[in-house]
Amino acid sequence: MSEPILRAEALGKNFGGLAAVRDVSLDLSPKQIHAVIGPNGAGKTTLINLLSGDLTPTTGRVFFRGIEIEGHALDRIARLGVARAYQRTNIFAGFSVFENCRLAAQARRQPGIRLFRPALAYRDINDAAGRAMALAGVESRATDRASDLSHGEQRQLELAMALATEPQVLLLDEPLAGMGPEEASRIAALIARLGADLAILLVEHDMDAVFNIAATITVMVDGAVLASGTPQAIRADAAVQAAYLGEAA
Amino acid sequence: MSARLRPALLGLGLIVLIALPLVAGKFGLDLAARIMIMAIFAMSLDLLVGFAGMVSLGHAAFFGVGAYALYLLSPQYGAASLLVSLPVAIAAAALAALVIGLLVLRSSGVYFIMVTLAFGEMFYYYATGARWLGGSDGAYVYQRPSAGPVDLGQGHAFYYLVLIALAATYALLRVILRAPFGHALRGIRSNEHRMRSLGFAAPRYKLLAFVIAGALAGLAGYFDAAQFGVVNPELFGWRLSGSVLMMVILGGMGTLDGAIIGAAVLVLLENFLGDLTTHWLLPMGLFIVAAVLLLPQGLTDPAALWRAMRERSRV
Ligand SMILES: Nc1ncnc2c1ncn2[C@@H]1O[C@H](COP(=O)(O)OP(=O)(O)O)[C@@H](O)[C@H]1O
Ligand SMILES: [Mg+2]
């Protein structure tokens, strides 16, 4: 297995008295899909927030390619090549679908301040935005306002924006939730394909999708890791059966 | 406004302004120059309020810095060098905006409004007590600046320089708003958190917008001092900050043309209502509240006025 690109070491996050994440360690490696599953409130989103820099950990450390990421570093982590798709859709509602993706591509390709050339004259940025829209299946809505999209389409746009930043690491928080079955299986197949190149952290409730495409699965309950391993190992794990899969199935 | 109508109207407006000295007398030209100066000021604030989503109630601070810079650079009874004083005034305002921006940009929303207001008032109170700035009475700028054959005190030189500055300000803002910088500012206004999560160092973008806006406000203040030949602490104060904010809101936030129209309407109102009563702020305030309620898009979108009235009559 190759060197991990993103590594969480004993991460913890407290909200007041509540330990939302407790002593969680995990590695994300290139060309691998690492799924994190667990019941609602298990701390999955909080874990992603700690990796993306949306939240600062109470305890523990995060490393990118072996170098510790310190401080409140949301935009710095993004510029390293860590992209995030939010569970609660987080888009520019008043902008066109294209502009949503174009801004994402601009963040990657021209993160510095560019004052003079027209934004639309940066063809590489337009092209990156176009590719991301096509991948996520929203290119037919390119000129529509993001707020006019259906809930499922907005989920696709959320993913398209993450892709438009051409990341090395993708943090996906329930990307399939809210999509129709057809779109969901299409997007699951897309995530599987992206997994051939990128390091992906996939939080998802769709167990069929998770067990099909993940190389590693971590099960979280009450903020802590209950078990971690291959899909086969997780399926066979008695504790997981009892705590989680048993109820869900 | 339609995509074809706007350039046509802009061109027409420019031609009218160029030709105005042929037909208008001193009163008309002074009024037009006053409108253009306020339009520069309003556009500079619109960059913050209308595009970056930063509602500043202390923008006059930088206007005042530009004005006082001309006073400080003018010899006692002589004319300042235009080529020195103009860039220095702009740079001084930019520097003030850089320092204040570093302090105020940590806050946002209502806090940002209050903190910018507080800084403007700090400048105001400092100026009222500062001997070297003429204290609360202010000071005179006895002659308009000049540079070789160009003497802003002679003929229509001042009027035309202000017109050039207006056109240049408009063009500069158009360019940067169309560039990736402008797109990023709109993104920050719409959803700053998402911009950061995409990788934009949002605070830097906001700081640069604040500095550019401050520099252009300084340019406007410089011309104001040159036009009236006097500076006083009011130039830093909240009344002026409030007036320019009204211009921006009245014209429709986020449209440069709107800022120009808002400036024209407010300067004209101030001029004519101001003759009727020294307490022109009240009728003007009422007018503005009505305008803002009826025209969320400002005066640049008359269709919205019609829609708003119809909707109101239905309720
Ligand atoms: N910002 C917050 N403030 C307080 N409590 C929070 C916050 N975010 C999450 N929590 C709590 O932390 C726990 C884990 O939440 P979350 O990470 O969203 O779980 P999951 O994504 O696995 O459903 C929940 O009990 C939730 O209520
Ligand atoms: Mg969640």
C-alpha cells in the first residue's frame, strides 16, 4: 500500500460536554476509497470537518503527505488539494451552475488575486468547470440558477464543485442521499471510477454502494471507531453486526 | 436594463458630460462636477457593499484622508502640484484603508457596520482636536492644484479632470469586477465559507477590495477639497458615510451605473431640498426609505418598480 496522503492521528472533538469524535485515527491513500459508516450522530460529519479544516480538533493531529496541518486552515487545506462535498448542500444559490463550478476551478487554477483579464477568458478554468459538470451529470443545467435545481441535482452540483477543484483527496459526505435511484447508481459508479485515481473518504448510508466500491470500511459509533477493515472483515465482524448492520438490515 | 441599452445610455451620458461646458453655466458645471465626484465616491463604496457584501458605514474616513491630503500638500497661499498631490492623496487613503481594513475585516455583518462607523468617528474626533488639521473649523485650500499648463483653477480644467477620473474609475471597476477577482468577491458575498472551503483566501480578497475602495474614496475626497477649497472634520463623519451609502442603496447595490444614478439623484435632492430647508435630511431620509422599499433593485430597474406597485396593490 502506498504512503497515506491524508492521515488522522487520534482525533478528538468536543462540543461542550459532548465528545462528538473520540480518538479516531485513519489513513487515506491514493487510489483508494475509504468508507466511514455509522448511525446518525456517530460523528462522521464532524470527522470530515476536522480533516477539511472546517473545525479545529480538540485533540489529535492531521497530516498531509506526512506534514502536520496546523491552525485554522480551511482554505489552506483546500489549496493542498483536499476537496469536500457537504452533506448539507452548500452552493452559491444565486449563481449559475456553470459559475458555481467555474469558481471552484478558479480556486484551483488561479488561487492568487487576478485583477485584469476577464474571468471568462481563462479557458483552462472554463474547461475544468465543464469537465466537472459533465462528470457529475449537470452539464445540461449549466446556465440555470443553482437554486432552480432539484434537490438531487443540487447534490450532483455539490459533487461537481468538488471535482472542479481537481483534488487529490475527496471528502464526500453522503453524496448519494437525496438522489433518485438511477442518479444514485450513476454517481456511485462515478465515485468508484474516481477511486482509481484519488484518495476518497466516503461517508454514505447506502450500504450496497459502500460495500461495492470501498476498499476499506471504518465503522463509527458514538464518536469512536468500532471496527475498521476490508468489506468482508466488516461484514463478518460480530460487534458491527450487533451495533449497526444488524439493525440496518 | 437590457444589455444593448446600457452601453448606448452610457455613451450618451458621456457625450452629454463632454459637451456640457458648451451649454451650461458655472452653476450647472459645479453641480455636475459635484455629482461626478460623489459618483466616484459611491462607486467605490458599491465595490464593498454591492459586490463584496461589506456594508461600511465609515467610508467617509478615506474621503476625508484624500481631502486633507490635498490641504496638507498645498503651500499656504499657493497651488499644490497636481502630479504630486493627486497620487499622494490616493496612496494615503489606500494606506489608511489597509491599516483599518486589517483591523475591521475580522468582523462581519452588523458588527462590521458598527466597527467601520466607529473608525470613521475616530477620524472625525481626531480631526476636530488636531491643530495641524485646522481643528473643528477645518482649513482652506486657497488654490486648486496645477501641473504646468494644466491649472485646475482655470477654465474647465477641473471639470474635465473630474470627468476623466469618473470614466477611469468606472472602467477600472468594470475590469476588476469582470476579472477573477470580481467573480471571487461576488462568491464571498454569496457564501464566504464555501469560498474558503474551495481554497480562496477570502480575507485577502476582502482586504484588497477595501483598499481599492478606500483609494478611490480618497480620489473623490481630493476633488471635493479642490472644488470647495475647504476641508473640515465633517468630511470624515457618519453623515457623509450615510449619504454615500444611501446613494449606493438608492441606485441599486451591485450595479456601477446605479451608484452613479444614486449619486446624481441624491446630490440634486440635497441641492434643491436643501434650499427649502436646512433640515433636508428628514425628507431625504423619507424619500430614500420609500425608494428602497419600493425598488429593491434601485432606480436602475424601473420594471421592478412597476412589479412592486402591482404586488402591493394586490395585497
Ligand atoms: N457544531 C456542533 N455543535 C454541537 N454539537 C454538534 C455540532 N456538530 C455536531 N454535533 C453533535 O455531534 C454529534 C455527531 O454529529 P455528526 O458528526 O453530524 O454525526 P453524523 O454525521 O455521523 O450523523 C451529534 O450528537 C451532533 O448533534
Ligand atoms: Mg453527517
